Amino acid sequence: MMELKFKTELLKKHLDQLLEIYEANQPPESMSDKHFFLKVKESTQPIYDLLKEWETTALDFAKQRKVTIHPHQIISTKENMELLILHSYYVDTRRKRYMELNHSSHYIFDQLLRDL
């Protein structure tokens, strides 16, 4: 339980950092810029790894009915967070859509923390 709580809190911090990156970032000049892609991949790989671990642990809790969140909400949150990671660096979505994904992810993370 403490492991899931720690991972969830860490992901919330990453969400806030991604928002800062989104707001301060300029999109790359070329979407096929390999150097930029490799830089983004290197800096985001730990978030992807943490997100995958979080999903596995959270799904176990949801299937055991230890939390009020449904498995599909956990899967959707993981997918939303993956989109946010990419959109934060490539700035290829409108702010309204970005903020909807951000708020949705925060909502599920907060709900999970309340349940724990």
C-alpha cells in the first residue's frame, strides 16, 4: 500500500513538472528531429517506467476492491499520462485539451490517495 501511495505521489509531481515544461517549451522546429527525440526519450524514460509499475500495482488494488477506482480508470489514466508526456515536449495540442488530460489524471491520482 505504501509503495502505491509513494508512486502515485511521485506521478503527481511529474504531472506538475510536465505542465511547467509544456508552458515553457517551444515545439521543435522539425517533428523528425532525431537529436530532440533522443533527448526527450532519455529524460522521460524514468516516468514511463514508473507509470508502468504504478499501473500494475494500482490494477492489483482495484481488482481486489481495496480502492474505489475501477480498472478502466487506471488504464485510461496511464494512457492520458503518456499523452501528456509527449504533448509537454512537442507542444502539439491545444492548451484546453492538455489541461483536460492533466486535470483528469490529477483527479484519479487524488482519488487513489484518498482511498489509500
